[in-house]
Amino acid sequence: MTVHQNLIAGEWTGANGVENINPSDTNEVVGLYAQASVDDTKAAIAAAKAAFPAWSRSGIWERHVILKKAGDEIMARKDELGALLAREEGKTLPEAIGETIRASQIFEFFAGEALRLAGEVVPSVRPNIGVEITREGLGVIGIITPWNFPIAIPAWKIAPALCYGNTVVFKPAELVPACSWAIVDILHRAGLPKGVLNLVMGKGSVVGQTILDSPDVAGITFTGSTGTGKRVAAASVEHNRKFQLEMGGKNPMVVLDDADLTVAVEAAANSGFFSTGQRCTASSRLIVTEGIHDKFVAALTEKLKTLVVDNALKAGTHIGPVVDERQLKTDIDYIEIGKTEGAKLAFGGEVISRDTPGFYLQPTLFTEATNQMRISREEIFGPVVSVIRVKDYDEALATANDTPFGLSSGIATTSLKHATHFKRNSEAGMVMVNLPTAGVDFHVPFGGRKGSSYGPREQGKYAAEFYTTVKTAYTLA
């Protein structure tokens, strides 16, 4: 089997490959992917640093064309790349194709942004002096991405980095190198100069740590666990570099007595269980008022009975496997914790077998949970959801905000008053009304508050806040 190599200074390099295993069929090896060493990573950083002066001063049309080519190719290959994503990460094929389309749209958007780069010309308070305010690229950007969105998250970090004139050293998650390799290959063939984009696959303790330790990395954008995010922050402060963190979530969805029951159930099922619950925006806390609680739990339970857990590539599958054995063990451990804490296991919670060997887990619903239980406070990152009964809207809002996280939140209600109040008073970066908490557009800002995020928002025109630095220049007329 061919080894997919790292890209360093415009050259593919690396011999020894690690197997990428399909979580829907552990007998299948998706591919072999090279592992970068410390020296490889240092070489990639050096290549990016050397390429920065020319790329940061390149023409906007050149950047536009390259990003547009990449977006077009991703869209043309959406079925192929979607199947690759489903095989390596376990998303259902429709979800995987949808994520691939989103990656294409992100590249299309930033291809357009490359042509919309602008600044300001303002008068000085002193006579005969002009002032220009412009944005410039930072330099070398270290990009570290997670396994749960293996093509969309790399796209929404790489595209703006290149758009604004930065060079990149990119480390994807060890579990999902295939989609990342495909994106880098597409951009490489689209005409990026050597060294502008470098791919270094491998262990976080080797590749990631080398990126963190380098004084030549001007900025790091990271999506992953809260613990690792704190290490990224500490290392970045040491080097006085810019950093951007997207970390955990324990997102609430409030269901009020006046909610449309069908809408509430569909939003909760989508938020909590689709993509196997492996989304940072998933709502794993369902905060339900007394008047609708029993009807909602009954309807959601019936909905869960209809969801098919199976091979991600199989037609009719609603929920694919958990990403790997370690994550499956984490999910199972939390299910046992929930039982021990006194929550009632209302549905699911069992590991199941299918025609192909994989990491299959029933969607799991707990009731009679409290907001103080570990299953209600700690991010599980699996198809495990807790229902918390509350008296009224005021208690629901207080419970929703009682969390160290603040990424996404939702409310199901037909009350304009409560919807408006919740949007204003929810302590989250993104708020959804009668919609799943997971699922955001590519052209608007993404990010949270409290322990979920740090630094400027991602996506849309707001990405410029991280990927550029502002320069103010004065000229005597």
C-alpha cells in the first residue's frame, strides 16, 4: 500500500506509514500515512518562514485563483472525498458529503475575500499628513486540527491563513490524516509556491510540541481538548505569539412548555446524536420544563428507537460508529458514571454488533439528571445525552448558563418573549432558536465564551482578526 507522505518545502517526503483504520470496519485500512519527526517539523517551519516574504506580498489575484481552484476541485470530488471522510472518521455518508461541500464553500468564500482586501485612508489631526491603515499577514501559522471534522475544520483554518498572506505548517489529528492529505494535495497542485503550505502528520507529542516550541511560529490556531488548549496558550505566551483556541462544550438545549413538540424532538435528536454526538456544538444537556417534560422524553425516546446505527457507508444509516476504541471506552465509562450518580438510563447505552466489526454504540439517553452530575458538566463527546427537569424558564436559563463552557446553546419555544430574552441572556457564543445547536454557516463567525474559546472568532470576515495584524502608516504630504 502506498504511503501518503508529508509535504515539506514543496516536496513529498516520508517513508514509514501508520495505518488509518475504518471505525465502521476495523478490518479495512483506509491508507498508510507518514509520521513526521522533530527534524521534519523544524524543516517545515523553516520552509514556511522562508516562503513568507514573497507570499505575503503576492498579488491578490494569485491567491484568489489558487483558493478558487481548490474549492472547485473539492466540490467536483465531493462524493469521493465524502466517502473517504466517512471511512476514516465514521460520519454517515450524507453527513460526510455535506461536510465536504462545506469545505468547498469555505475555499470559495476566502477566494472572494482575497479580492476584497481593503484598508482605510484617514486624515491625521496634524495638517499635511495622511494616514493609511492596512492589514498584513502574521507570518508562519501553526494549524492543529481535531478528528471530528476532518475536512471542514482544516478548510476553515487553511483558507483564511492563505487568503491573508500567511504561510502554514499544518498538523492534522492522528486519527484522520486522509482528508487533510487530500486538501493539501489539492492546494499543492493548484499552484501554491513551495513552502507556503506544509503538511506534517504525526503525534501531538512530537509534531505539535515542536510547533509550540518554535519561536518562528507567529500564530497558532488550535481546535481540540481543553487541556491541550491550555498547553497551547502557555507555550504561545512564552513566545509572545498570537493564538486562537476552540475547545470544549457542554451545550444546553432548553425545551419550554410552549414548544412545538415535533420541532423540539427533531432539534434535540439532531443536536445530541447525529455525527455520533462527536461535535463540539452538540447539545448533551436537554433542560426541559415540567409541563412538557414527560411528553418530550416519551417522544424523544420513540425517535431514538427509529435511528439506525450501522456502517457509515451503508444507505439508511443515521448514526455511524464512535471514532475509535479509546473514545468508545470513554463513552462507556461515562454511561456507568451516570448510572452511579443516580441518573436513570431511559434508552440505549449498549455496545452493539453489526455486519462489519466497528465501534458501534446505541444512542444513550439519561433522565432524572441534575446539573451537578459529571455527565451534565463534563464533555463526553459521544452519543450520550442527559435530560434535566426544571420548573420554568427562569430556572432553565440559569441551569443552561451554569457551566464552565459557552460555545452553543438552543431553545425550543413558540414564545417570542422567551426566544428574544434567551438570545440576549444565554452565555454562549452561538444561540439557536427552534434549531439544532450543531450546524452553522460558513460565512458567519464561529466561536464561544468561557472555557470553550479564546481569541478572535473563526470563519467569515471575522477571520481577519486572527490571521492579520494591523499597520498604521503616516506620510507627510
